[in-house]
Amino acid sequence: MAFETISLGTQPAGTGGDTARTAFEKVNRNFIAADVLAAAMSQAQFDAIREQNKERYAASGWVSFGNHESGKQVNECKPGLYTALTTPNTLLIGKAGGVGGSKTDYASVNIDGVVFNLTNQFVLTLPSHPTSVLPERMDMYGVETEKVEINAASPNAYQGGLRGVGAAVNLFTATDQQKKDFFAQNSNTTYIGTDGKIYQWQLYKISFAGTTNGVPSPSEHGYSLNSFGDLWLKAGKNLLYFGNVLRLNDGGYHPSFNPLGAAKFVGDTFWYNTATSLTSKADCFNPSKLLAGSGSITSGKSGRFHDTRYYDAVYAYGKGGLCRDMRYKAQQVNQIDFDNAESDFYNGIYKGFENIIFTTVYSNSFGGDSSPVTETNIVVDSTAKMKVGDSGYILSFDGATPLKVKIKTIYDETIIALIPFYSGELITRRPFTPFIHEMVLPFLVGGYFSQTDVLAHPDEINNRQSLKNGWFGKWIPDLRIGYNIFKLTRNLMLDGGFASVYLSDSDNSWSAGSVIADVKTNTIATTLPSTSRVTIFQYQANSKQTESAINFSVFGKYSGIGRMYVTSMYTLSFLSETLIGKLLTSSGGNSPYEQSLSVDPYIMGRGYASSPSFWGKLAYFGDDYATKHDEIKIGAPTGGDIGLKVLRYNTVENSYASLSFAATELKFSNGNWGDDGKVTTVDNQATKTDLNGNTVLVGTAKLKEPLGWIRNKV
């Protein structure tokens, strides 16, 4: 039955008659039948369960990821998260009868001790695509919760506490049975407070358009991160932020003026064959220069010849796709999680992310002499976009040999000091020598993405209106005229191939072509016939899965040390690329070409080191204090001389669990690998000399994305 109004009559002041009402009656001036009230959770019960959940789970996060759909019209992000390629600005979580191995088809999430079961497919809608207002934009998304009072003015509660998803129930017009059912079914979110009011914790989807040209933060919208680091807080609301997207825009695609564009140009043309004039970013957003309606899902016409993407679709990876997946488990990470992450990493399944590189060629003049140098000053056209740590190239004294350099110091607005990566090169005073600047942009790209490499003399790049302002990608540092084999700057994915090649012998003459790629050597077969030829290669690369790190203490002591893996196979180049910045080129033939080794770890303890900074770490102090492994027996490489050995171990930093890796470059010479049988541990990256006298890279890295949470170290 409906609420029944009762009257306690008129009571003389001070008689205490008013206290005959329960707290609930005072607040609502209505009476709930005893059996209905009994079905509701009291605040004491609710708070007790919430505290139990806080003890049970390591942090706010995902109790279950749910499953995802597998089909042609979706992008599988895995696990549980996927995108609908035919529905604009949409992410999906959970799928009945889906794939992914989750115990439940639909996801479940714990936020500050309140567990919400997403009882059907959860649809996240992102903001509309970027325009000419902020064409380079990253968006973010998540779920948010807040405690809501259910009263006569706001009578609706939601099944599952899922606002906008679960069915709305008016608790002030429902029958007694409907109320009983609702309270019984929603005890995880709804209770009667000690003040007599009805409360429900409600969860709802939330997304924000980035407000800056870079990676967004909830702080842009007034949120602050809590002390533990799992939730963003604002005015009683709890935001679980778990992903972001680098969006495409509705302008015309151009590799330099608008690399994130998706539309075609007038005449149903691409940037390289359009008759309209393109000299600036503004031209790429000029309606009179665009093919009306193009670039969208419904149009079916994309100006992105190299990856055929649309501005209003959301993809699983790459430009226009998901950059990071921060859906961490609510449960504490365990050994199985570490092992599964290792397997995903070595099998190429683990999704990394990285910043986009933007390359610009500047005409510069620099000082120097004809003697070996370790640094030189460069006078550049503009330093506005340059910063300490950026990389680039200058040409050595012969004007034809690219020399890798790194910006060390910016003295003032025009002078930059650079240190060559390889000292001792001859640099002489040469006016107007180009400086090829590689700037790290504040945008992220995740998983597979379209890489753009430019092969040309730097002076000729500056003669091209289409490239002189720079491009998303890198420069191939090879100026051998007449040569026909060139190395790509990134590891070419085995199943990626080439989407497009553009050739130009003059500023207004571009043509699409094809090229032969060798995935074993990561090279392309083409010819640079003269200094006037400019060639653009676009292919699928994989974002880096690791980042440089310090040598953290091992979590779990000896049980936290994994296997030592050794290989020289080109199929594992994604490992060597992310760990040591070099590519493997061996195609096998001399078995074994990969090997798992037993490890005899030596972990520094309090009794073995005078400094606490060594406690719990893998040691590398001569024969007596070193982590050792079995003899390397992989065969001689066929093609190239580079190999890789890497040891995985478990680490925890600020309650975030991750995998760390101790990696060492191997070089085959004198009929062997010259390895010393030890695990070299350093902070970040360094070099050492192997037993054959070769200089090899050594370094420590960790996974880009943590595995989840660990509250207490053991």
C-alpha cells in the first residue's frame, strides 16, 4: 500500500508527545509498514558492510572487468572494455555472452567501500569531437559516485544505484511490496539513516573534454586526488578516473598542418592530390576547402588514407583511440597477476603508451671547430617550442652525416647547447646547417599507432610547404643518395604493413606509391635518387610498453623474481625497442634462438649493505654479490649481431604494483655472446663492457601502466 499519513494529535508544549514519532516519521511525515522497514538496510548495517569492503579490497577499483563483444563493428580493448565503430563517441563496458574470461558478463566496481554491479551493458558517452577551437584535444572518462537523499522533492532511487542506467523507482508512490523489493535488492547502495532519511549511493558515468593541449587531469575541473591516490574528490563526489582518448578532429587531414584531422578536401581528394591551396592549419578547417560532411562515420569518407579513421568514432588504440586503460583491480595484486602480466608482455599483448614526437627542421648556424668536441652551441630560428631533454640531429663537418644530439641547456632565447650522444665527432663551423628537432608533445598515444617517417635532405624538407612546419613522426637520419635500403625509425609491426608512401620531387607534385618492407631487418627498399626527393612512409608501430626506472627493491623477496629471458629474434623486436631502444634482426636458423634461464638471485639485505638504499635490491657487486644465471646458449644470429637478455622482478612503488626489468644488450663477436653470466642492475640506463670488449647497453625499466594496488608490503 502507499504511505499512510498518521496524526499524533495536538500535544501541549513540553509534554514530550512529539517524541512518539520515530526519526523517520519526523523527517518524512509518513509511516512505512514494519515489514517494509525491516527490508531496508540501517545505516549501522550499511556502514559496517562498507568498512568490511574497505578491508577486503586494496583500493577503489574494479571487482570484475566484465566481458566484451567480439565482432567486425567493434574494437576490442580487452578485458571488458570495447568501442562501437558505428556509434559516435561511444565506449562500452560489459556484454552478455561476451568474451574475455571474466567471471561475470557485466562489470562490478568498488568505490570507497560501496560495490556497484553494472547489471547490463554500461555505455560511456564522450564529448563531441574537436573542431577548429582546440583541434589537438585529449578527453577523459570515468565513473563518479555521490550520496543522495531520497525525499518527497526528489523521490527517485535507481536499481543498482546506477543513475541513468538502472530503472528509476519513486519511493513515495510505490506500493509496499515494491518498496520491500527495492530495499531488499539494493541493500548495497540504499539505507535508512540515523536521521530517519532515505539515502542511496548512486553511480553515474562522467566524461570531460580536455581543456589544454596535453594530457588532461581532473584537477582542471576542480577535483583533488585523495591521499591514497585511488579517487578524485570534489564536494562529496568520488571520481574513479580510468581512461583517456586522443581525439580526431573534423578538419581535413594533413600530415603537417592537421595530423589529427579526418575529413577529405574538395573534389573528394586527399591532402597530396587536392587542387585546393593548403598553406596553413586554418586551410584544413575552411569549409570551402573541405568535402562537405566527410570525415564522419555516416559519410564513409575519411581523409586519413593511411588508417581510414573517422573523427566521431572511438578506437581501441592509436590516434583517435584509447591512450591509457587505468581500470585497476580492486583486489590486491597477487603472484598470478604478476605472472599474467609477464606473459602478456613477452607475448606482445600488454598495451603500452607514449608521447607523440613532433619533428621540425630549422635552418641554423652554429659554432665549432675541426677538432673532436663534446658539445656545441646552436643558434636557432626560434626556441619557443624547445626544451631541455629534447633530441634531434645536426650534420657533421662533411655536411652529410647526421649526428644525434640532445638539448642540454637553453641559455637564453636563441642559444642552445647540445651534447652529441657519441662524443668525439668532428664538427666545424658551417653556416645554415639544419637542426632537426624532435619535440616530445604532451599528447599520448596507446597501443598500435600510425607512425610517419620522412626520408629527405633537411634542406629539401624546408622547401616543401607541406612539411616545413613539422609533422607528427620522425626523420630517417640517412642521406645516402642512390642508396636503396633504409631503416625505419620504429619497429614495423608484423601485421601492420605500409598504408601509404608519398613521393615528391617538387613542392606541388606528390604521388602515392608502394614499397617493399623487410620486417626482419626493419628496412624499406626504395631509392633516394637525388637531394630533391622527399619520401613519406606511414606504417603501424607499437607504443612502448615500458619506461626507464630506478632499480626498486624486489617485492616478495625471492618469490618476486621471475625468469631470465634471452633472444635475438626479430619477432621480439618490440621487447628490445622498449627496453634498450634497439631492434633485433636475427631471423633464426641457428637454434636455439631464444632461451629461458634459471637465476640464482642475490638480494641485498640489512646485513650486507651499509646503506638502507640497497636493502631488498638485486645486487651487482662482483662475483660474491651478484645475481647469476645459466650460460647463454642461443645460436649465432643470422642477420645483425644484437641480442637481448632480460630479468623480470616484482616491485611496488607508492602502493602501485608493477613489473620491473633488468635488461642487457648482447653483441655477438668472436664466435660468442661475450656475456658474463650476471644480471647488471643500474638506475635507468648505462653502459658496460662485455667479455669481448664491446660496449653494451644496460638498464632498468618498468611497465608503463601499473598492475594495480598493494596496500601492505610483505
